[in-house]
Amino acid sequence: MALSEHEQRLLEQMERALYAEDPKFATSLRSNSMARGSRGKAALGVLVVFAGIAVLITGMAMQSTPVGIAGFAVMLVGAFLTYAAFKTPAVAVNETTIAAPKATASKTSFMDRVEDRWRRRQGD
């Protein structure tokens, strides 16, 4: 059942508020929901690799170079699918539309954030 336009706006507002309040928690929730889909893609990739191995062995048994090359290509496609499934998914929430609390984290580098944390610890 599809959400109405009003419900979609409310859901987006709640998502923005959650992300602004606790970005790490919101990102971890989004990563866990994406991980379910990634497991299926990884399993498909492994099955394609096994199919490629079977085609490669068949090509070796038949002494057919084109079949062996096709099996190797299928193995590469399966390996790519498996690799792509384990890459970290990008967060779908657009950070520019979310009001960041105090500072814009996307504009600062990792080292700047580490230095800021270190200064805050030394100040306490």
C-alpha cells in the first residue's frame, strides 16, 4: 500500500530530524537495511562464480578454448557482483537538505574533525 503525499512528507521530516539528531544511528539503520539486499546480491555473485567454474571445467574437458574463455568471463562477472555487494552503500539521505547541528560535517576533512575532537578533549 502506497503512502499518501502527506504521510511521505511526514516520514521525510522524521528521517531528517533523526539524521540531524543522531547521524551515526541513522546511518547504521540505513546500512543494516541495505545489508539485507546486499546478501542476496552476494549470494547471486557466488552462484555465478560457481557457474563460471563449471563452464570453465566443461571447456577444458571439451578442449574448447572459446568455452573456457566464456567460463572465465562468467567467473569475472560473478566476482564483480560479489565485490559490488560488499561495497558500502552510499547514504540515500541528501545531507545538503538536512540542517546540520552547529557545523557542516561534509565541508570539513577527516583530519579537521579529528583535530577538533582532540582539542575538545584537551579542553575538558
